[in-house]
Amino acid sequence: MNGSVHPLGRRLAAEAVGTGALVTVVIGSGIQAADLSQDGAVVLLANSLATVFGLGVLIAVLGPVSGAHFNPLVSLATWWNGRGDGQGPLLRDVAAYAVAQISGAVGGAVLANAMFARPLVNWSTQQRHADHLWLAEVAATAGLIVVIFGLTRTGRAGLAPVSVAAYIGAAYWFTSSTSFANPAVTIGRAFTDTYAGIAPTSVGPFILAQILGAAVGLGLVAVVFGPQALKSAPRDIEVTSAAFAEQGSTRP
């Protein structure tokens, strides 16, 4: 089905459900792993693998409906790329996506807490406040933007479920921050005082680093794929969604 036929309300529901499910996977698998093992490497491996599998499935299932952004910066980058020719999404639609994504992330954290008999809202005490962590978030977010928009610009959006999930799984390990790379997910993870949590006081700098990373990523896309590639890219939320549907036969 062509993603462009879906009304905004349905796309917002997909974004809220998808982002919420992603946060539930991240937090829930972190709790489970930390309860089962005291080995930090094993816990990180379990957490990253669960996230890879969960994210890949969510993109494959919800991509044809909303584009499976699950990230306000991906939605904002889509607007940025289409702003010049008037065919990009309206900023109010991008804002609506962000509200749905953040709301879903908070709901996902509450659900994960509830499933493991934790307080529904349990503010994290895990401080992630250091220069090297912010640099890691810049790098992780830039790479994510390059992967997503590189695929759409080369006509391979059908590879997004495996490619984006694989990148996030790798970034768990090659970044010191374990690759949040998503403001909505970062906010959601502040609601749980567990392995995957982040203290509320650490959220703001993380998000600023992610915004900078998205800008760097868009610059890299322009350098690597060129101005002409940017003009031929999917230019709005609906077209991004359609790319998933139209290339469904190539999806892993």
C-alpha cells in the first residue's frame, strides 16, 4: 500500500506506537539482561541484540504507514531537504510527529517499568554528563542520518529495516554513549532508573549533541551524494513512506 494514502492521524499513531515499542524494547531488555548477568559485556550484548531485532521489525511493519521515523530529528531532516522546492512536509506536521514520538517514548518507558514491577515513573539517577559522551552522540546521530538518507537517495529504502537496525546495533558498541541518537528516546529513557536510563539533568546536553550530529549528517549526505541527489530525494513524510511500500519486494 502506498504510504501517501494514510491520513495524518494514522501516521501519528504509527509513530507513537513504533517509538513506544522501541523504547520498551531498549529498557525492558536492559532490565532483563542486568537481572540475569553481572557481566557488563553480556548485558550490553543482550541489550543491543534485542534493540537490533526490535527496531528492524518495527521499521518493516510501520514504515509503509508513517515512514518509521521514530525520531524527531529524522522528521526534521526530511523537512529540511524538501524546504527549497515547497514540496517538503509542513513544519506543523513535523511538530506533530515529534509530539507523537515523545509521547510514545514516555509511554514505552512506563510500560517497561510496569512489566518488570518497577514504579511506573522512576526518574533515572544514571548521570551521562561528559564531553566524550556528547561527542559520541554527535557521531552516532550523524551516522544515522547518513544511513537513512543515503538509502533513500540511492533508491534502496527497502533495505532500511536491516541497515538502520544494524547501524544502531553497531553504534551500541563503537560509541561511548551506546548511541541514543534520538531526542524522543532520550527523553523516554529518563523515566526509568534502570540499566538503560539517563538522568534528567543529562538529557538536555545529549539532545543538543544529537541536533548537532543531525546537522553534520546532512552535510555529509550533501558531500557524499551531491546536490543533485538531494533534489531527487524523497521530499516529504508521505513520499518517504511510499518508498518503503514501493520497494517492499526488496525488504529483507
